[in-house]
Amino acid sequence: MADPAFTNTPEETAEEALSPGFVRSVVDAVDRADAAQARELVLPLRPADLAELFELLRNDEREDLVRMLGTDLNPEVLSELDESVRDHVIELLDPKDIAAALTEMDSDDAVYLLEDMDEAEQRLILEQLPATERAALEQSLDYPEYSAGRLMQRELVAVPPFWDVGQTIDYMREADELPDEFYEIFVVDAAYKPMGTVPLSRVMRTKRPIKVSEIMETEQTLIPVTMDQEDVALQFSKYDLISAAVVDEAGRLVGVITVDDIVEVISEEAAEDIRLLAGVGEEAISDSVFQTTRSRFPWLFVNLFTAVIAASVIALFDAAIEQMVALAVLMPIV
């Protein structure tokens, strides 16, 4: 039976869910091979929190916990993991289980998971998927890296302009494949080219007989499928977008990018800029001390070399500094 003090509940904040006491409780359960308690503790966690927990564990603890969770491991966790930890977890899973997880993900998360794998791994997993889903993912992977085509999700709601609000609502109620979260409905012509958008809130407030063409907004920002993700982020920032349609070379609607995807892009680009300013490369949280030292040694050596030069300059003027103590205030400049 799990310790009540460390049992996760939906109302807990992220800090409470991953408190040191809670993490110790999970580690103790894993070390004792108490699968029932480990599952009781971690299964209620949200995907992002469970991903962070995986990143806090040692490799052997992580392996044991993955085995304890088995097929109950939430597929969304994989897209939340740090790349090196995700690679480790994927190695522990059967390709069929990974393929099954991909079918439960939004297409953008599935692409995000696949693009970091080598071609052999991709091929092995894609072969387990139904033909339609495999073709869609392969097409997304064919787009340039860091492009809108890699960032977009294919799940969206698109309706013709002659539909009324009632038909649109009935379609959303009965459709099997709808995105988990969406903010706008796209209105498209016979060639599947975007004509406008209708905010979901407006659809819900409008009477059923009204045509969607009468309430749609014709002003829209269309994102070319090959646009770089940094430029996409600039478009979202400039026009205060919540979501935007992605179109191919012929102007046909092929996907949608939502603001949560852009938040991730901005975070990644900011981290990259900070690393460039510091003169360091990207580091994984699972890197060894040797790997981290090797990546940081060049600029640390330069820093040490310049410090030695500064010390030598100060030593040359040691006598002058003794005679005029006020010169000591200039030492930080050297």
C-alpha cells in the first residue's frame, strides 16, 4: 500500500507531485521490486511530470520502472522526455508497442518522436503501422528539418462553406478522428484551399441554420509548409495567433500549427541562443562527467589562460601597487 503522504492526486501542483519525498517513495518501491506500489504512485502523474520523474532516475531505476508500467505507460510521456532519456526508454520498448503509442499521439508528436531515430529504427516502427498512418508520417518526415511541415499536426476540422452550423456541430460530435485540442474550424473550398476560419466559440454561440460562410473570418495567416520554425514563431508573435493553417505549394490545407507548439520552439531557440553566447554545445542531462568536461574544456582553458595573463600583468606592477594602493581598484579591469 502506498504511503498516503506521497500518493499523487490530480489537484497537486507539479512541485508537490515531484517533491523529494515523493521521488524517494518511488525509488524505494522500484528498489524493492514492488510493482504495485510503483504503479499506484506514478500512473496518476501527468505525462510531463512522469517524464521529469524518468529524467531524475538512474538508468537501472528507469529500466525497472518502465518494465513495471508495461503497456500502461502513457505514450505522451515519450514526446516530453529529454532526447537522451527518450532514446534509452525507446530501447526498452518493443517496436510494436512504440507503433501502438504513435497511433494514439497527435501527428506532430509522432513526427517529433520519429525524427530523432535513425532510418533503420524509423523503418522498423513504421512497418508496424497501418498503411494510411505510415504514409502520412513518412510524408511529414520528408519535409525539411525545423520546417512547418515537421511542426504541424494533421488532425484538424475543415468544413465546406455551404455547411450550416448544425451540420458542423453534428460532424464534430460524430467524427472519430478529431484533434484533442483545437480552437478554430477551417472553411475550405472544393480544392481544399482555406477560405477562412471560424472560432470554435462562435460556432457554439450561433444558431444551427446559419451558414458557416456567414460567420467565418476571411483574414487569415497561411504558413507555407517549408517555412522555417523560427519564422513561424515570428508570425505567431507578430499577429498574436492561437493557431494557423499550413498549406502546401498548391495552397491546399495540409495541417495546422497551434500556439503550444510555438511555445516549445521559442524555448528551444532561446536555449540554443544562450548556449551559443556561452560558447558551449548542447548537453544531455545523461551525459557523463567526462563528456561534459570534454565539451566545456576548450573555453574553460581559454578562460584560465587569460586569467594567468592578467595575473602576470598585475605581478609586473606589484611594486607600483604597493606604493599607490589606489591602483588596486583597477585590478578588476585587468
